Amino acid sequence: MEITKRQELSEIARKIRIGIVESTNAAGCGHPGGSLSIADVLAWLYFGGEMNINPNDPAWADRDRLVLSKGHAAPALYSTLALRGFFPVEDLKTLRKPDSHLQGHPNMHKTPGVDMSTGSLGQGISAACGMALSAKLDNKDYRVYAIVGDGESQEGEVWEAAMFASHFKLDNLCAVIDLNGLQIDGKVTDVMDIAPMDKKFAAFGWNVFECDAHDLDSVEKAFTAAREAKGAPSVILSHSVKGKGVSFMENNAGWHGKATNAKEFEQAMAELRGEA
Amino acid sequence: MADKKATREALGDELTALGAVREDLVVLTADLADATRVEYFRHKYPERFIECGIAEANMMGVAAGLAATGKVAVASSFAMFAAGRAFEQIRNSIGYTELNVKIAATHAGVSVGEDGASHQCNEDIALMRTIPGMTVINPADYTEARTALRAAVEMNGPCYIRFGRAAVPDLSAEDENYSFEIGKGRLLSEGKDVTVIASGLTVAMALEAKEILKADGIDAEIINIHTIKPLDTELVCASAKKTGCVVTAEEHNIIGGLGSAVAEALSENCPVIMRRVGVEDVWGKSGSAGALLDIYGISAANIAAKAKEAYLAKKNG
């Protein structure tokens, strides 16, 4: 990746993170940890040229789709969509309020740019399979992306979907597993170990790629390889840091589902603005 | 006597007919293509038939994804594994999303027969009825099932339709004035003493019960409520006001289904004496469909007995 593009995308990722912290702080709740871990991947998808979308026509039939199967990372998606021009950035401060189009978990009918309502874990990846199959049936070439949590992968439905995608050779489907290593009750390895994910997906017939979720060159490489892989669905095992970008949130399961207090907010914003 | 046919036959036949006119129609199954009769569609339109294997949760999500990209998706399974096992997928991925998925559930109720309690779903109507925006239809016979399915595919949004395994008389085929509209009950036979509200295979039983009651000098009004949600409250209340007592008859737990829906409507609008015929909150068991329906009191004789009881309670009240 060219240096200017990398700088541009990391600047966008930083803004996505600011949106995550600001929106959850304004809401007084939400899920900053697992939102911060996918900020760079979303920057790549929506700004790096990966996804074929049009913010002026969110319902465009031939667009690429993204299903945020780990729906609790909604603040990250909202922040990305706002920056991409789907709706005003100021809306982010209405997160989780009764009249807001930004619900606690994504709603496809309320928020422009949200392709599937999610929130109950395990279900989004199945819907992504349906969308990818639909493209095949219609001979369309749009791609479908599903971002799945590592804890979420403990849901049986994820593996039902994994079988399905491989059986129907959905090579227009790309699943991203956000391996941030933490879930509500602690470390994924302690709660219910999902390893080895590479061997599991390979055994299910998928093309497996890995990336450092916070190294944009590594992200680009994995997505490009996934796009080129034919005949089977692709999965990107995205090794991330939960809470990435805010020092006290990093690798701390406690920040899965709570917002900052006033002091923490100031510190988080100072870090993200590069003032700390 | 009308020809007897299982409503699941209507599912296979009507899907196949719809396939010719609706290119956006896709049909999904979870390893039950033959039993649910969606196999007929597979023969004609294999490219639009999606075998999901024994994975109902994923099937519902896939159906949602297909609908989100412009298809009308019919997801089929047994009622137990559709409404029961995949309840939350239906709620969140199909109901909350308001997507154009039709859940075609066969083998509902005790008339599943020999497979026994594990497969006899007496809870599906209750479960589906609580999902906001979900239309719930329980057709009475083959002709009504075909008409209902066509109407469901033509409407936009999620719909649950229940089909049975047991052969039932195709009374609608012989009804010259037959008409079907989602949400509109059908007044099959007028009467003044008691209202019998039936749905699904109990409709034919209710008409038989009318004849039994006649011998006792009781004039029963018979209503077919094929759409349990939205309920035709107007028709139900008009009849209740006229007769002053109501009996519901359904192949479902008396908790949560037609009986509950009617009781809710009556108690808020025009409370009258009421009795419910159905599975009385007990488990099913193995046996022939006919034997089980009798054992659980889902019969013309029991509908007549409950109707007489309601009538006498009103009269002596």
C-alpha cells in the first residue's frame, strides 16, 4: 500500500475510534472494546476500495453487503457509515436513544447503510450466506462480508453456516473473525476455547487467511487474497486487540460492554487525538 | 363427502404452481423435502430449491439473507423445528427485520401420530403469535391451504403458515362461495345459540358438531378462523354478541393459541361464557392420528359436548 493511502486510512480508523468513544460516552453504555478492535478493518472495507457501495443510494441492488454478525460492535459500524457519508456524523451522539436511528444493535430499516439487523450472536453469518447465495442465483457479482466475533464462534449456528457456505461454494462470501481474545466472562481460551480456528475453517472447506487487524498492509493483503480465492468461501482470521487505541481499554474484558465516565472519556479522547 | 387430503399436499402443489409465475420464489428445506412435500417444487425448479441439511437455525438466517436481497423465501420444516427450534432466528432474523420470508410448517399438532410427543408441536401458534408483525395462518383444508399460501406469498413481510400431515376433508373445494382474505374469518354456518370457532382440521369437526347439537335442539354458529393473527375480532365479537357463548376448537395447546387469541378479544370487547377445546396442557404420545385426536378431545363429539356445556351455562347463568 502506498504511504499516503496508509496514512489516509489510519487517519480514518482514528476517526472511527473517536466516533466509537464519543457515541458510547454520550449513550452512557454500549460496547467500545469489540468496536475498537474492528476499526481498521472497517476503514479498509469502506474507505480502502474493498467494498463497492454508494452512500447516496444505500439500497442499490448491486452493492456489496456487510453483515455485522457481532452486532454489539454497532458503534464501530455507525461511526464508519457516518464518516463515509451515509448520515451526519452528529447523529452518533444519539446512539441508543429512543428516537435515534442508531439502535443499540444494528437495524437495517432504521440506519442507512446497515444491510442486516443483527445483535443475537450467530445469526448474521447465516444471513450473509443467504445474500451470497442470492447473488449466485441472480448471476450478480456483488460480494458479501460478515464480521464475526471470536466469542460468537462458540455459537453452533456459526458452524451450520460454515458448512452451508462451503457446500454451496460461496466464494463471494468473506467472513472476518475478529480474534480479540476476550469475551464478557474473560479470555476466550478460558471461557470456551475455539482454537484452532485455521484448522477448523480449513476442515469446513474454507480458504483461510490471517492478518494483523491493526496493520493496514496486512489487512489489505488478506482481503486481496480472499477476493482472488475461488471455488470456496474465504475467512480472514483477524488478530486484533480488544479496546485498541485506548490504553486502559486494551486487552481488558471489563471494557466489553460499558461506557467511559467523564475522566476516562477525557483520557481516551486525548489518546485518540494524539495529545496524551 | 368431500375428498380427503392432507394440507401438506397443498404446500407442494401450490409452491410448484407459484414457481411458474414467481421467478423470485425460492424454497428451503432442512432435510424434510419429502415429508413436507416441497419435494414437488424441487422436481420442477431445482435451481431455486435450497437444501440446507439438518440445520434449521441456519436455514432461517439464509432465508432472511435471500429475502434481504429481493427473493421471496419459503422456509419449510416440521412445526416443531421451525417455530420451536428456530424460534429466536425467526424472531430476530425474520420478524424484527420484517423480511419477506414465509415459514411453511408441516406436521403440526398431535395428528403427526406415531412419531410421538417429541414431534407433536402444540406450541407453534403461541410462539409465532407473540412476534410483532408476524401473520399466522392455519388453513382448514387442501383448497384453503393453497389459497392461503398464495396470499402469503403475495403479501409483503413475514408469515407463518401451518400445514398438517393428516388427511382432512377438502370442504372449501365444494364451497361455491369460497373466498379467502388474510385476517378475515369465514362464517360457515349461521346459528343463534352458541358460536363454535375452529381453525385448521377442527373446522370439519365443528361442522359435524353442528349436526350433533341439532339433535339436542341447539343451533350452533360455525366460524373458521384461518388467520389467527391478525384475528378477525369484528367477526368473533359480532357472533359472540349474537349467541352469548363461544367454544374454540384447535389442534394446539389450549394455552396460547386460537383459544387464547379469542379469549383476549372477547374479554376486552364483549365478555361471554367460553370453553376451549384443544390439547389441555399435556404431552402428546404415539398412536394413529385418529386415535390421538380422540384421546385429546379434538373431535366433533367433544366440540359438541363443550358447546352444549357453554350453552347450558349461559342459559342457566
